[in-house]
Amino acid sequence: MGYSMKRVTLFLLTVIVLGSAAAFVVCPKQEYSASERRRLAGMPGFSADSLLDGSYMGALETYLLDHFPMREAYRGMKADYAVNVLRQKENNGIYIAQGHASKLEYPLNETGVERAVQLVRSLKETHFPNNRVFYTVIPDKNYFLAEPNGYPHMDYGKLFALLSKGLDGEAQYIDIASALTVDDYYRTDAHWRQECIGGVVQCLFDKMGCAETAFRPDAYTQHKIADFNGVYRGQAALPLPADEIVYLTNETTENAQVYDVESNSMKKVYQTQLLSDEKSLDAYDIYLGGARAVLVIDNVSGGSMEDDRRLIMFRDSFGSSLAPLLLEQYDEVVLVDLRYISASLIDRYVDFGNADILFAYNTLIWNNASILKK
């Protein structure tokens, strides 16, 4: 009986191994992972040098892992086991609290913050010494979730203090954290929800002296996109309920023209055609097409409190959904993303004349400014 069981076990193991190998060969290889928001590894090129230095085997292992049959199902089972059986408080660095998924980010990187301060000071001295300069800090979800739920987090108080000390006299701080709660963010993603940031827009307008009348989100038409699965859902590999994207339009946003410096092309503010593009990994990219080095948004409708009022915003991805609402008071909004263009090159593409300057970065960028190009 024992011998028979061994034979059965050996047979089943052989079937599993050969079946998996056959499935790997037969199944089509995907170029993208929609859940993880990344490109999957391609088959590495072979050479004697890459074999000898070990790089080929490492790349081959990555390729095999990325294209393993039923990979998504196995990721889900692993995550479910880790969280619900082993009772781990996080999976792949993602934790769930108050109905939100968030990614652990700690500790405070004082060197990174100092680098950010020096970059702002250098930019002002070089490009816009006489302009009005403002900065704000967009809190990540850990700001609201980590401490009350017992998770490690950066020292936010010290982060704000370092920025205040370093930028004193160089840029005016605008507090927007007090206008936000965790429910103003997507449950499965890092970003805020455009329909919930009216208070943020009002804070910016008040401090930058843009308008005496209140910003009214209800003056916009809401358009809804169902089944938005944010980046944290894929990374956590847990069955979290999908979010809904809501984007706001009015005559100004509908008529505005967006010039993409990289592609030398004109685009719309909301690029909903990306939803049907299989190469687009993130539905959030409908806001201005996602990450771009330099975008110039022309408010064709006009209507700002002053003629030719301009704003130049140094931004990260949060700025994509914020910028369309700033057209309420600016004739032109220029977005600069220093993750994709060197600060030393921006004067080739950006005119700083007659413009307000706003640095709007989330806490993760202020804390890790090494990703910004000097």
C-alpha cells in the first residue's frame, strides 16, 4: 500500500511538472501586468558573456516567474494565506486599514528632504528669482492611517519642520492637509479623488490671491468610470472592491488645449481614449495622459481674475487631476515633472515670465527627492 501511494504521488508530481511546463509553452505570453501596473519581463537574449557573469540566468528566472501559468491565481492564494492564515499585518508592503489599502513608507529621509529644499532654492535663484513662489505638501495615505492603526510611518512633523526651515524666505507654504481626509483618496490607489479636492483648490486659490468667491465643485459635470483597480490592489494581490473614477468637466476644461512638449502634439485635458488602449496600464492616466515631462494647458475660455495670469507647477502624478481645476483662475497652467526632465533643461521649454510658481509634491517625493533630476 505504501509503495502504491508513492507511485501515485510520483505520478501526480510528474503530471503537475510536465503539465505546468506544457502550459508555459502553449499559453500566450502577456506583455503587461494590469494588476501590478508594470511591463512583464521579456525573454532575455543569450550570450556567452551573460551566461558566464550570471546575468542571463537571473534574467531568465525573472522571465519564467513573470509568465508562470496561473500566476495571478497563485499570487492571490499566497496573499490570502499570509493575511488570513498567518495573520500578517501587511503583504508585499501593502496593508489594509479603515477600508483603504496603503503602502508602508518609513522612516523620514532627512537627506532626501534636504535635497528637495536645495533643489527648490536653486531653481528659484536660477530661473525665477522675482516670481511669487509657493509650495505645498500632499499627504500620502499613511499620514491618516499609519499611526492610528499601529503601522510604522515617517515623522511627518519633522518633515514639515525641515521644509519650513529650509524654505523660509524662499517660498510661501500652503497648508492643504487640513482640507483632506483619507476618504478623499481612492481605496485601492495612492491618489486622491478629483471630485473630493475642492477644499484643496480653495486653499491654493486663497493663499495665491486668486479669487474671493468660493470654488464650487458642484458647478462641474461629473463623469464616472467604473471598476478602477488601483495600484495597491494589484500589489497586495487581495480581492479588494474596485473604486470608481469621477472626473469633472465644464466649459473651461472641455475647451482647454494641452500641448505635450515631449510628443510635440496637442491633446485634451481628459484623455478617455486611453481606457481602450491595451498598452495603458493605469486608468488614472485619463487625467492629462499621465506622467509627462512638460505640459502646457491653455485656458482657451479665459475667465481668470487677471489677463494672462499664468501658473507653473512643479508636480508629481497628483498634479494631473489637480491642474484641470486650477484653470478656474489661470489662463495658462504649465506642468513640469522633474522625474522626467532635468531641472537644468527646463528654461529651454518653459517661460517663467509673469507666472506664479507652485511646488506641489506628495510626502513620498519630498522624502525621496533623489528621484527628481537636477
